[in-house]
Amino acid sequence: MPAVTDPLATPLQFLKGVGPRRAADFERIGVHTVEDLLLRLPRRYENRADVVPIARMRPGQTTTIIGEVVTSGIRPTRRPGFRLFELAVRDASGVTRAVFPNQAFLRDVFQPGQHVVLFGPVEFRQGLQISNPDYEILRDDGEEPEATIHTGRIVPVYEKAGTLTPRIQRSLVHRVLAELPADLPDPLPATVRRARQLMSRREALHLAHFPEAGADVEQLNACATDAQQRLIFEEFFLFQAGVLLRRARQRGDRKPKPVTIDDRVRESARRVLPFKLTDGQREALRAIVADMQKPEPMNRLLQGDVGAGKTIVALIAAIVAMENGLQVAFMAPTEILADQHYVTIRRLLDASRFRIARLTGSVPAAKRRATLAEIASGAVNLVVGTHALAEKGVAFAALGLVIIDEQHRFGVIQRAALREKGTNPDVLVMTATPIPRTLALTTFGDLDVSTIRGLPPGRTPIRTIARSETRRDEVYALVREAVEAGRQAYVIYPLVEDSEKVDLKAATAMAEHLQAEVFPQYHVALLHGRLKADEKERVMAAFARGDVHILVATTVVEVGVDVPNATVMVVEHAERFGLSQLHQLRGRVGRGAAASTCVLVSPPRMGETSQARIDALVASTDGFEIAERDLELRGPGDFFGTRQSGLPSLRVGDLMRDRRLMDLARVEAERWMAEESATSPLTSYLTANWAGRFGLVGVG
Ligand code: ADP
Ligand code: MG
């Protein structure tokens, strides 16, 4: 149990051999204590166990030899300023040279008569030599010491950091391990260790740094040995236990007024429903409303594939809150989406007595002031907006429900800021695309999860095809066919910050070209993030009405935009989009009963990953499958595309490689939480240190 008396809490600078210089280098890589040092596992392992007689050295091999130093000294070379330090080394079978470029200081390290172990590549240069080997000096009498550290065994290789060579780190870790007390405390509860049959922490640390002879190096390099897995499991367990404790603390909060449901509320909800909810929607709604009736605040994640119909579920929850006299804040990631939600919600609530307002960055100052006053007085029941909702100056009279759409665009900080505007309000988070289970467990581990499976009835599956740019005529033919049948089409252009100007030009030129030369008889419009808010709104509204047939857009339409009559989605430069992004874009069509097509246009040849993304999208329309594939291709850090995504910083584990262990850790943490947390010393440790340890300080 890490506590003040924990031997692993010793600051590194107090260790022998760690002067201020090295301590500073360690600080720089976040290694402050003995524990930090020991949890910094080797980057890889090398098998230096098999000693080869000098006479059997072969060029091209990486070899360990043991011998006696015959001569040592510096040899100048023809290159000015370049000097070689050279050893002649002898064993019973023969003599060879060891060559160290530019390391004159070795003069003071080696002397004739010493017995040394050398490990390095064998090369042929004016005879056989071993080049720039790792070395270790054995005792001068030639007797092998009990434990060689750097050679003659499987050795750990650490990432170099400043002056800290792998070798220096290896020596230090070895020394620290040798001094660990036999009864080293173990943060993993005994019950967990027993259940999962895990070795002690002490043993795991030893074996993870200095594996036993005969260990499988490949397995070591895959971080798959029992010792490594035990340390990874420990990290995941501590993380999950901390998540669950945090959740329990939140559950200890009480909201001022849980909602109640009666016939009036039910009738009010039924009145706005434009269609029959699917089973999945109904089930999610039931869980949400059950949460809202509880004394503790709801913290729920609602996930479902693109087009699964999350919005209406959230809206019914909003009606329940409003019927109970509570205010609702509905936060969307972009202005377009906020506007669209505003329009949809206002339409659905038209006949109701509820007042809806909109708050985004582009609401004019005077209007904004009036809206803020109405929110503060309680005159407004529901406010839809962007992150502007989470800004200072916004105060509510009785905020009871916070709905956050397309969560992973928002920093967790914004999520917390909005929540703070009420007294323990219910929080419903919706995601744009499904999140792979491991990541959901990690970033949303403190939320309850409802998943809407499947899509509303009457949808025809979207056909997805990939086309080379050279076949653009075919693509236009598809668009024409759709528009002639009374449908509409999107043509999407990538837009990234780095090349924004060029990208914008390309999209603009394309819109002009399509209008003037390809589709003169139809109405083509352009939509991008640089347009003024009212201009965007005008274009979107025209497209929604069907006045615009072909909408050329940058990715502003990515999330949430809903125009069921649009049946063709053309994505230009599909190779530049992320997989989840492409899936999102595709989800803009296939929203009505008519068959829809998504065309991914890309250069005839492209990179492997781009090709893999496009293949994945053509192969599957299931957002859950695609999310898993996306995670594989991108890795967890990039999956969310935002630094604030709430991913923990891990030291030994890897979210991708070790995802199975995260599941197991969650299961054990849940059991521990239920049975032991009340009396476990781990509870107070995690309460105090969890956020800091996992780099999540300030996370709501
Ligand atoms: P998402 O889950 O991606 O946010 P939306 O909430 O935007 O999806 O819903 C997608 C479309 O499906 C909308 O046009 C919506 O009106 C429609 N829809 C949602 N639920 C149903 C349903 N039960 N029956 C028919 N259409 C539905
Ligand atoms: Mg949506």
C-alpha cells in the first residue's frame, strides 16, 4: 500500500549514484521516486545469455564473448578528430578486437588483466572485431560475479533519457531491486491477487526488469509474461478502482428535486412524439427516466450508431425535466448542429407551453443579454447551444438536466463546467459514434451506459462504393440520377487547419464548377465554417427545404445534420478523413426510406492506412465494428482527436495491446468496490492520489 513509509516513495535523488544531474534528467521524464523508476519498464529485452568462444565469432551476428583484456589504448584514425578506443581480448580459443568509437574515457575503465563480458555486433574490418559493445568488467581475478547485469543474461534495455544511458539505468534499477525489502507492500488487495493468481509485486518487479534465464524474449518484448501482465493489471485495477470510487462519490450527491412521473408528464411526452420509438430507444429512455427519478444525479452515456435516433430520446428526457419545473441545457459541438437541434426541438415543442432559447457564439450581444436574463430568471425552460453555454456569465434558475451531444468533441472540463451551473443536475452524454468498449471503460468509466442497437425501421441500408478520381463522371452520373428523382446530394471536401486556405479554395472552386459546368440546371450551394452564422443557417435551411439540390460542404455537416431527402453522399479526398469521421459523414444519408449511396472518392493510389480505412468503410455499415477498426488503425490517443479526452496516462499498460486486461481489471474493481472498499486502505490512497497518478487533475 503506497503510504508515507513506503520504501518505493523514496525520492530518486537520495539514492547512491544519482547526483543532481541525473536526478534532473529523471525529473524531466517524470521519474521522481523509486516507484516511478521501477514502473518504467524496459523498452525491450535482449538475450545476451549465450557466450560464444572468440574463435567462433561470425560477422553479422550479435554476440556475447567473455575474455581477458590483453592490451587497451586509443588509436587515431585518418578522420580528423575521430579516435578509436580499442581492446584486444583473449579467451582459450583465440584473440579479437573490441572497438569503441570516440570514447577516450574508456582508457580509465579498462586495464590489461581484467576479465570482461562484451556484447555487440561482430564486423569484418581489417579482421574480425566486435563493435561498440556493451561491456561489463568481471572481478579482476577472472571469476564470474554472482550476477552479471549487462551481459551474459537476458538484459533489459531502457529508453535513453538525457545523460541516462540504458546502461546507467540498468545498474540503478538492479541496485534498487536488490535493496527492496522482502515484505514490499503491494497495492493489489490480497483477494484480487488470489482471484487472479498473481505473483507478489516484489517478484513481478524483479522479473519484469531482470527476467530469469531461459525466459522467452519474444514474450517479454510483447509485454506478455506473467510478471509484466501482473504489473499492467495492477495499474489498470488502480485506475478502475479510482473510477468507481469517483462514481460512488458522485452518487453520494443529492439533487434538490428528483423528477416524478404521472399521467400528465406521460401525456406531454406522448404529444410531441412524431413516431413510435424503437425497442432500443424505449429501453434507453426507461433507464434514463429511472435515473432521473432517483435522489442521486444521473451520469449516463447514451450511445448508438449514427442515425440510431438519440435526439428524440434526449428530448423526451428534457420534457420530463421541464414538466417537473426544471430547466434543461442542451449542448452541441458546432453551431450548425446547435442550430439544427434548436429548429427541431422548437418544431416538436411548438404546441407546448415551454420556452426554448438558443445560445451560441454568434447570437448578437443585445439578444444574448436578454436570453441570459431569461435563463437566469427561469423564463426559458430549455436552452440549446454550443460551448457558449458553459461560459461564465451563464446562470440558471433551476438547471436540472444537462444534455451533451457528441461528447468527445468536448473536453471533460467543459462537461464539468456545465454541470456546475446546476445543483447536482442529471447529466446525459450522447456520443456521435460508438466507442470501443475499452475506451468507453476508460474515458467514460464513471458513467452508466445505455446503448441503442439498430436503426429506426424503414431504412434501406446504405450502399458504399469507392471510386478513383479518374472516374468522376460516374460519380456525377449517380448524383444526377438522384437529383432527377427528386432527391438531394452532399459533396464533402476535407478541411484541415494546416491547409485551410487551400482546402477552402478547392471546395469553393468545386462548388462553382459543379454549378456552372456539371449541374447548371440545379441549385448548388456551398457551406463551410467560415461563413457567417446567419449565412450558414440560410444555406442549411434551403437545403433542408429542398431548394438546394447539391450541397458542397466542408466537414461542418459531419455531425448530426439531418435531411432525410438527401440520398447521395460524395466524399472527395476520402483518403484524408478519419474512419469514424467517414462513418459520420455517411450517416448523413440513409435517413429516409429511399436507397442511399455513399461514394468515397480518392486518388488511384494511396497510403496503406488510407486504403485500409476506405476498405473498412466499404465492408461494414456497423458503427460498432468500425469504431473497433478505427481504434486499431489510430491508437487510443488519436481516437478522440482531443487531448482533453480524459484518457489516463499509463506507465506500464497500453490501452490497445492490453485491452483484455482492462476488462478483467474492471470486473475485479467492481467486486472490490462492492465488498471491500469501505474498509480498504486503498480507498483513501486512491481518493487522494488517483487523479494525479493518472494525469487527470482537473477532470470533471
Ligand atoms: P442520431 O442518433 O445519429 O443523433 P437522430 O436522433 O438525428 O440520430 O435521428 C436520425 C433520424 O431518425 C431523424 O430523422 C429522426 O427523426 C429519425 N428517427 C429517430 N427515431 C425514429 C423512430 N423511432 N422512427 C422513425 N424515425 C426515427
Ligand atoms: Mg445526433
